[in-house]
Amino acid sequence: MKNMLSVVLPAYNEGLMIGKTCRVLREVLEGAGIPYELVLVNDGSSDNTWEEILKAGHKDPAVLGVRFSRNFGKEAAVFAGMAQASGDVVAVMDCDLQHPPETLIEMYALWKQGYEVIEGVKKSRGRESFLHKESAGFFYGIMSKVTGINMQNASDFKMMDRQVVDNILAMPERNMFFRATSSWVGFRTTSVEFEVREREAGESKWSTWSLVKYAFTNIVAFTTLPLQFVTVAGGICFLGSLLLIIYSLVQYFSGHAVEGYTTTLLVLLLIGSAIMLSLGIIGYYIAKIYEEVKRRPRYIVSRIMRGGEDVSETAR
Ligand code: UDP
Ligand code: MG
């Protein structure tokens, strides 16, 4: 089909949403006369998500289902969906309808005008706790600074031309930060604002701890800033000790005895903890390098389904 839109939907324990999401998307896209396919990736759900995807496939031949052998995380699911998508343009959105399907029409129109990356930007952050909002603001502030990409209110809701998708798929790294990668690749880019909706059913998969891990993993995946931080911290410690030495010498030669082992202990503690922190940061990078050089696949697909039929054998 010419100008076909593939919508990639990562799904983890979304059994309550699949049916509705597919129905709404069909209504919206058919209503707008956009040829489409829906690529639903079941990210190792422990509920009835896969059964719901099969059901949706029976109802609508435009539904393609990909099943992971276990939970590999949203980023991997998005990647797998993009790899299976065959459209000329590919959209990625959450399958809990928090990303408004109507925005797809607007994005599609921009793609027709010649834009190759259309970023969804959150108008507001929806209903989130104060702490969550502030820490997200802090994280994206850092990320914007170091990547040079404006990431404030960035989201995983976007539409990309086939050429962009192929370029992202060709990137070899395992730890990918999708939200920033789509800007990193370049191309003619524009953005569309959207209002984050309330989740209708099911629950958010993000705990505070998983968000902290997400933030740290992505900073490491995208920049070497923490390593520079280690160098700067080392430099500051060195300068500090130099000053301390000069001070002690002056004291000594002016006849004052340098006293107190408290200072010695404090300095030792300070330097000790700075070294441990630095080693931790360096260790984290080494761990990531280790993961990358193992060349393990990003994900493992156990089944592929189109139109309710199992096509695992014929598909890639
Ligand atoms: N998701 C996924 N794998 C995971 C966690 C989440 O595929 O390990 C999917 C989830 O099904 C949803 C999207 O990622 O379609 C966003 O997740 P969620 O709605 O929980 O995040 P929030 O909207 O609360 O940020
Ligand atoms: Mg959500």
C-alpha cells in the first residue's frame, strides 16, 4: 500500500487496553483515509495481552502481533516493532491511549508535507506527583544540556519516515535511548504538541526506582558527562590538597605545630569516598561496554502473528 502508516505499540500487561486501542485507532485512521497497519509488541506480559492481540488480529487483518520470549523493556519493544513495520512512515505510541490517536492525523499531514521526523511534545505532563515532575524536569534539563537536543517535555510519541527508521535500525548499540536517538539522526524535523491523557485502565509500569535507573542508564548510554565529572572531582580534590599542604608548611615554619588527627581523618574519608564514587561511575561504563561487546540480541521474538494467523515461520 502506498503511503502506508505503521503504528508501533509496545505492550506490557495491557490486556485491558489492547481491544479498545485497536478499535479507536482503526476508527481514527480509517476515518481520515490513512492506510495503516498496527504493530503490537507483547513485551513478555504476564496477563492476557497476547490473547487480546490475537483477538484484535482476527477482527482486523491490519494488526500484526510480535511476541517476546520474556520482558525486554519498552525500548526493545519499540525497536522490534520498527523492525517488523513495513509502512512508508512509522509512528510509535503507547498502547494505553495516553497519546491521543487524533494527533496521528496531524503528524501524518506533516509527513506528507515533507517532514521526516515529527516529535510529539507534551503540552503538560498530565497528572504526576510533584516529585516526579521535578525530577523529570531535572533529568531532561541535564539531557538537553549535554545532548544539545531540546528534550524538555519530550516523549516517545513520534512519527518517522522510512529512511529515518532504517537509519535507527542500522545502529548497532544495545543500550539505546529512543527518545533522543530520533533527534540525533537528524533529518527534517518538526514537532506537534499534545495533551497527555489519563490512563483508562491498567497501571503505569514505572516505579520511582525504575525511573531513576532509566535516567542513569540513558545518561550513560548517551553521554560521557559522568566521566568528565570524575575528572573534575579529581582535579578539585588535588587543588584542595595542594592548598592544604601549603597551609601546613606555612604553619610549620612560622613555629605553630600542625595538630589534630581529625583533619587527617576527614581528608582521608573525603578522598576515599570520592575515589569510590568515581570507580562506581567508571564501573558502570565498563558494565555497559561489557553488555555491548557480548553482542547479545536486543530481544528474542517467540511468535509473530498477522491477521490472527501465526506467521512466525515465514517472517524474519
Ligand atoms: N511498556 C513496555 N514494556 C515495559 C514497560 C512498559 O512495552 O517493560 C509499554 C506499556 O505497555 C505502554 C508504554 O510502554 O504502552 C508506556 O508505559 P506506561 O504507560 O506504563 O508508562 P507511563 O505512561 O506511565 O509513563
Ligand atoms: Mg502510559
